[in-house]
Amino acid sequence: MDKASFVATYGGVFEHSPFIAERAFDAGSMVEPLTADSVHGALVTVFRAASHEERLGILNAHPDLAGKLAIAGGLTEDSRKEQAGAGLDRLSAQEHARFTALNTAYVEKFGFPFIIAVKGLTKDDILAAFERRIDNSREEEFATACGQVERIALLRLKSLLPGE
């Protein structure tokens, strides 16, 4: 697979951050046959080596859960499916208000949106995690959010590629 094809296929695995796929390809770590685990390992290596500002940019590229982009239909297809799978597209007015208040408080405290790999979680699981994590320090939450970004990337890759 050439670089353009690789980036076109895997450039969105880290939300709106094709530079991760570009750098992984340029590092020469892509060996056929590609698997979800091998591509994830290469992409995560690049993500972890990225500057703090670049990783913060990737965190900020993620949409708020059940936020304005979801309501306006502006999510990426992956994000839309992930949020719908957790029931975030079917919130009551009261639940939506709770998510909005938590999103606002979280962004004000940490400077990036709340990120969680929602696959397999319910809206109640997500709210519980939201309420638990809001008390973290910025450093703890930055690390937690980065770990969740890596988990989201793996889940996305598993929908595109076989495992090892």
C-alpha cells in the first residue's frame, strides 16, 4: 500500500489527525499484511511521540458527547456511529441537559472535551465516568483522555482490519 492510500484509509483513526498515519507510514513500520494490532501499534507509537501540543490538538479534535455537533449532524461517521451505539442520540431533555452541563464544566476545567471509548457502554456508564473523572487533576485527565483516544483508535481499526 502506498502512502496516499494508507493515509486515506487510516488517517481518520485518530480524529481529524492524518499526520499520525503519515508519520507512521514514513517511519517504515507498516509491514504487509496489515492487522488492526500492527497498525494500532505503529499509530500509537507516533501519537505518544507527538508533542504535548499535538496530542492536545487531537484531544480537541474530538466532539463533545451528545453535544452541538451531534445535534447539528456534524460528527464524523465513526463518531456518529459510536455515540448512537451508546444511546447518546436518544437522550431525554433532562439527560441532554446533564451531558451539556458536564461537557461545559469539563472543558472549562481541563481545556479539552471529555473523551471515552463508548463502545459497549450505556449512557449511564458514560455519565458515571464523566462524574468520576471531573475530579481528576489536569495531568491525570490528560493521560486518561490520551488512553481513551488510543482505545478508540483500536476499536476503529478492528472494524477495518483483522486482528493478529
